[in-house]
Amino acid sequence: MSGTPFRSGVERNYPLPHAGPEALLTEPLVNSVAAVLVGYGFPRLTAPDDRTALKSALVAFLYNPQENGT
């Protein structure tokens, strides 16, 4: 898998080609990330909108946006 060039000359591994967030981004993964954040002192995700926002942030980091019309 070829990464994306970065200014330092090192190829980036992220974002991944967009294969659909459901491919690897599962609820257990979101729960694990939330638990790590809590472990570092961040507040718990108590509202459904908090979980949705975390999932959206992970999608934005992990995947390239889909091209329009593809």
C-alpha cells in the first residue's frame, strides 16, 4: 500500500483509501478509543451525540473522503 507524501519526505499511512467506515470502524473500536480518552482524563461519552462526534472525528482522520459521483 502506497502512502501519501508528507512534507518531511516520509510517506504517510493515513488517511486510508475510503473503503467505507464500516470496514474497520466498529462500535468496539469507538468504545476502546473512548475508554483511552477517559483514561487520559477526558470526560466520558455520556450523550449519543458525543459518540457520534467521536466516530465522525475518527472517520475524518482514518479515511479519505469519497469522491463525488463514485
